[in-house]
Amino acid sequence: MKLAIPNTELPPATPLRKAVLGGLAVCAVALLSSWAAPDANAVVSHEYKFKLPLGLDESGISIPPDNPITTQKVELGRVLFFDKRLSNDNTIACANCHLPQFGFTDGQPVATGIKGQKGGRSAPASINRVFSSVQFWDGRAATLEDQSIGPFTNPIEHGFAMSDEDLELAKKNGVVLVGTEFTRLAEQEMGAPGWHAAMVDRLRRAYRIGVAMAFGTDTMFAYRGETRGTLAMQQIDSWVEAGVSPRDTLKAMIPSAVKLLGVDDERGAIRAGQAADIIATPDNPLDNIQTLKRVLFVMKDGVVVRNDGGVTR
């Protein structure tokens, strides 16, 4: 069954940017499959009833208890999914990269965003996302609400900068910002002028406002003499430039990140019952955050996998 594109359009005065954090979180849920959407003209204010095909079990559905699906939310998701006004230049909608005929991806090696810019990864299939809690290829978003920020604030994809009002809304709703603040080198290698400055500015304002944040890199380019790990750690420079303290940077890297991913009962602290994941650096990162670029010792799950500095018991 092919999903019909609704003709419904929101009036020009609708404050789409204000609604994007809340409304777009339902898009992937609303479009979990072509059989999950009600008639385009139906607006019913009651709980949405799933109609699942054989092989899919309703017990596997993951829906936040504080954000139940209703027929109205499903209809809103259908409308927003195809609305190109949800991009900086009115050219990109969710449906550009998540096409029903391709299993809600686009069949391309990498996704294309505003101004024809190419991303670094293929668009993940958005079908049946209701059966998973974590989002993105690497699972860095723990909920659809967290995931909804990424594409719209990415300068390659939908290209929206987050205003202070957006950040205040994110703080109010407990949304965790995983900004992937790319460095000047990333800006240069990915051909995205102005990207670094915009991301540092967003990080600086988010930090001032008090938005919950987790450190994420999404490193997606290669550079001679660098590894994926060294390129990822260069993003520390963006946090320093934005005025984030070493303590809060470490908090974003470890406790905030493991909590966001739902593994804080397994990792993120040195205590009995947790995985023994430990690194050692030449200096105290609370005094010098740049020392994280010079890791000398790595223990993973209690096994030493690197010991350049002669660390002993």
C-alpha cells in the first residue's frame, strides 16, 4: 500500500519553528508504516489504534508514557513530514530523504540537504521506528524527541539555527542537545563555510541557557595522518571556544552521555558492578581538558588494551 501525500497545508502564520521540537518528534512514529496512518481527513481526539501485519507484535512498541500517540498527532506527523517549509530555504522535507517507495530511505549513498549539500551518511530507514527506543545509525539519540532536533539544526540537512527561544523550549522539555560541534578542519574538508562558527555560537548559547547536553562527534570525513578517534577529540576545541568549562565538558562526555543512552547502570562511573572502562592522561583534565587528546592508558571492560605511559598497579 502506497502512502498518499496529504494536500493539507498549514497557514503561513503558523509558528513552525516554535513547534518543530515538539511536533516533529512524532513524524517517525506517525509514519512507522504505510498501514499506520488514518484517512487524511480524519481528525479524532482519542488514542491511536495500531493495525499491525502478521509478524509484528504490539508488545514490542516503544512509546513514552508521557507522550501517547493520538490520531491527531499521527495526522500532524503526516502533514509535517511532507512540509518543505521545515527547512531553511523551503526545499527539504522529511520525505526528501525518507521515501515510502524506498522503505523510507532514499536509496542513495549519502543524503542530500539544502543547497544540494551532501551529508556524510546514508539516510536511515524511518519505517517501524516505533519498535525502537534509540535513534540514528549510531543510536546516539535515546528518544524520538531527542532525535527530532538533529536534522533540523544540521546546516547540511534542514539548515535551521536554534534560536534562544528554541533552546529555552528544549530546556523546558528536558531535551538533550547532542550538537556535534564540528571544527574548522571539518568545515574545510566538508565544504561547509560558516558551519563551525554557527555551531560554536549555538553551543555557547545552549550552555548559557542551561540546556542539557551530551558530547557527540558524528565524525564523517577522513584526513591524512588522523584517525577517527583523533578527529573526534578535536571537537574539544569547539567546546573550549564556546566557553564550556572542563568540568561541564567531562560531564557531557561521560555521565550525561551514558544516561542519555540508558546504560548508566552499567558504565560511566568507577564503582562495583560497573564496567571497568578507564583511561589515563598526562594531566588532570579538570585543569587541562586538552590532555584528553593524549590518552596514555586504556582499560576496556577490565582489560588493558593500551599502556603507552607505563602505568602500573
